[in-house]
Amino acid sequence: MRKPQSVQSLADFGRTRLSKSFFMRDFLFSEIAALHGFANVPDDPDLAIAAGARLCEELLEPIQDAFGRIAVRSAYRSPEVNGFGSEQMLAGKAGYNCASNEKNRAGHIWDLRDADGCMGATACIVVPSFWDRFQNPGDWRKLAWWIHDTLPYSDLEFYPRYFAFNISWHERPARRISSFVEPKGVLTKPGMDNHAGDHREEWAALFS
């Protein structure tokens, strides 16, 4: 598929169904693009679709099946959009929270493979039903441990507002969870004592 160059071709691209609930259009909105006039459109639509479909089918759909509708906060970013956001962040501008394009290959930039040639995709999401029930300090760990035990994620990174979090699918999953919410830092990663095994005691309250 060629990069969309017209309203009709972009509309058709947006109608691409990635999974039973999600379409490509659900992941294309960007405040940076909207405010600064960028087209947040992939140069390689086929790769973006392939990576996005795995993210949706293997991670987002199971979360939505378990907890109800999820809200997509930020997802696909073109290299142009992400690069601009990264520059603004380095300049100290508030609200621009983009890592470099190199770090976001196979992350928020779905249509670029990483340095090892692997594809991947990231979305920042909120689970409203979870937030409605669990807002105490450290409660984000309940959802984190459930995802860790249940789904083939690569990275999770949690944030304070609504316990929003980045969730990544990758061909070579890192299986790493970190947080900017207390307790901040790395919750688990390969090699840590808490990484293996069953963590049901940490997340059983989700379904009580």
C-alpha cells in the first residue's frame, strides 16, 4: 500500500480494521500534529498495519474484553511528528513527551523497524473501569501484574493521570514494567526475583 496522499486514500487507510474492535483511524490522532499542522500518516502503511494489528489482537482486545472499553490516549506517531515532539521536549517545552525517533522505532513509530530489524507498536491507553475502582497509591500494580501474567506484552510504562500507561507489542518482547507513579522505577524485568511465577495475589482484587 502506498502512503495516503489524498483525503479519499487516507479515509480508506483509516478504515483498515486491525482487530474486532479497532480500526487504524483510532490510532492516528495526535495533539502535536493537530496543533502544528503535521500529517500523522505512516510512510509504510503495510508495516504500520502489521504491527498495529498485533498490538490490537494480542494486547488491547484482551484488556478490553476483561475490563470494558479502553481509551486510546496516544498511539501512532509519524517520524516527523515524533521528531518534532522530541525536539520540543529537549528544549524544555511542556506537554511534549516524545523520546527520540531512534528510541521510538518499533514503538510509537509503528512503520519503522528497530535497529535489529524487528517490528513493534506502542499505544498509551487508559482503562476507565480500572481507574474508577482503584486510585490508591500503588494500585496501578494490580493491572500491571495481571497484564504480566496474562498477555504477551513487551513494555509497560505507567503515568499518574488516570493510571494511563504505554503498552507495547514487539517481536522480541522485553517484558519490562516501569512507572512514573509511586512507587516509581522498575517493577519487574528479566533477571529480577519477582519476574517469574504467578502473581495472582497481586491482582485478584480486580475480579472480586
